[in-house]
Amino acid sequence: MKHLIDIKDLSVEEIDELIEVAKDIIDNPERYSERCMGKILATLFFEPSTRTRLSFESAMMRLGGNVLGFSEPNSSSAAKGESVADTVRVVGGYCDIIAMRHPKEGAPIVAQEKSIVPIINAGDGGHHHPTQTLTDLLTIKMEKGRLNNLTIGICGDLKYGRTVHSLITAMCRYDNIKFVLISPEELKIPDYMKKDVLYKNKVSYIETVDIEEHMGELDILYMTRIQKERFSSADDYIRLKDSYILDLEKLENAKKDLCIMHPLPRVNEISVKVDEDSRACYFKQAEYGKFIRMALILKLLNEKKINNEKENVEEKLINKITCKNLRCITSVEQELDQIFILTDKENGIYRCKYCDTKGE
Ligand code: CP
């Protein structure tokens, strides 16, 4: 493994190993303070970020390395129309590893194909955000002491929330996990997540619109923001944005050792009064992100091998159908082949290689 695009690129063993390294970094930071001396991380952020970009930069600095990059596309040649492929090809000559965030789904796949250095997906539209998932897993391990035998409530935007999809995908690989999926009807978890992830892994789940209905059963409550930037209609956003506001009253029946998480930024989904409750873990979660990113940078810089096995065995359609997802990188990147991969042989379903949209 050389790049990290999707949390599924990591085996359970690799995730457990990253968590162990992160825990060792927390306990013994001095042992790691020169591990990346002479190495450079490039942070290419085509979309806003506070935690992901700054924790990556802090992680590399804490490892003794250096950082370069940009925090918004207007300060790069993307503003002049330069493609992701060209940007990455050029920046690879200036650094040893790249963390990239892009609003178009699948942009990091284009990047990994052109890059001579490891690519870390720091978020691609509503698609994947694997280092947030690693952050979440480290938080759960640190706060609950385990990654199995948990009832996890996830609340808010379960339709567009990339952190939600990646977290569910990752947690489904551990034993005895149950989900309580709390959302308005319009923002329910997509059917493909139910079929391809929950059902396939025989993981039980309940869907509800009521945040208090199952509060007393939860070990984890993962709150999410209704993301304005993912809505095409401003009216829909305004109608749904205040669907859930967690306050102390709603926590009355919650377990004493509930772990409240949120990938942040928060708008108003969690009352600031909850911040002082011992169950509020979201600021600690943001800090854990730095430690797991330190572990990830070390891992990727130490791995030379590119695993192309998956690439070789896949059945593909090339330039036979066009991706209909306007948020897909194929809608903007010049001369990018339209590649669809046979993901479900039984039902003859092909999905876009970049954004996973079903081919039609
Ligand atoms: N959680 C997260 O991705 O935060 P930022 O958008 O601030 O990076």
C-alpha cells in the first residue's frame, strides 16, 4: 500500500497497527521527534479546512519534517485552469508525500495515478475522508478501550456525510457493532450503504428520526453537521439545517460513559453547554487526529511497494458510458477516460472508478 484514498485501502490489521503507533506517539513523543527529518509534506487544499490541513502540518512538524502547500485553489495555478493531474505531477518533485483535499469526487484517484510520491486523500467532496475515519477509530479506542461490542448512534446528514459512510464501513469490520442511524427522511443513509456495507457484513441497524428514542442504549453518539456545501437547493438546506441540536436535556437518559463525537466544524448541532460534560469527546477527537496522521505519514513514507493487484483483475468499460455525477472529477478533468468497473457481477452493475456512481 502506497497511497490512502479510501479507508478500505487499509486492512483491519493495518488500522490496528496505526492505532498502536499513534498510542505510542502519545505516550512517547520524544521518540518520534526526528523521524521525518529532511522529509517534506505538501498539503494541497482545493477546499477549506482547519483540522485536517493544520493537523497534517502539525503532524509532519512534530516528526521533524517540513511542510509546503496551499490552503485554497485561488492561491495556486488551479485558478488558471491547471488540472489535478498536472498539479500533482509537478508538486511530487518538491516533496516526499502529499495530502490533498478536493471538492470533486475521485480527484485523489487521478492524483495517485500521476504521482511519484504517496497521496493521502484528505477529503474528496462527499465521497471519502479516510484520515477522519482513522481519527474516529483512534478516539473510540482511546475513550472506550475497544473497537468491538459497541452501539453507535450516528446523527445528522447520513446521505452526504463522507465521514459517516467511511466510519460505518470501517466499524462494520469489527465484532458485535450495532448502529442507530438518526436523520431526517431526506438525509437517510443511501441504499447502497445499506446493501453493500451493512447488509453484506450482517451488521444490525435501526433507522429513526428521533435522537432521544435510543439514547440510553448508545456507547457512542456521533453528531454531524448538515453540510450547506453539499446541497444544490438553498431552500432544502434552510429547512433541514436545524434538524438536531444536542443539549443537556436530550442527554438525560444517556449512559454515564457515553462518548460524544463530532468530526467538527460544528455549527449548532451541539449546544456549547455540552462542551463541559465529561462525555464530550469532540475536541479530544480533533487532537487525536494529529497523532494518527503522524502514524500514517510514518507508515506511507516507509512503504515502497505499490499494490496494483486490484487494478489488474477488474473488469472495466472504458469510454463506453459517461458518469452522470456532476460532482465527479471526470466532469472537469481534461481528457480523463470514463472508466467503469464491474462491482456486482451477479447483477451486472458497473460503477465509476472515480466516484462510485452506478453506470447507466
Ligand atoms: N473534520 C474535518 O475534516 O475538519 P476540517 O474541514 O476543518 O478539516
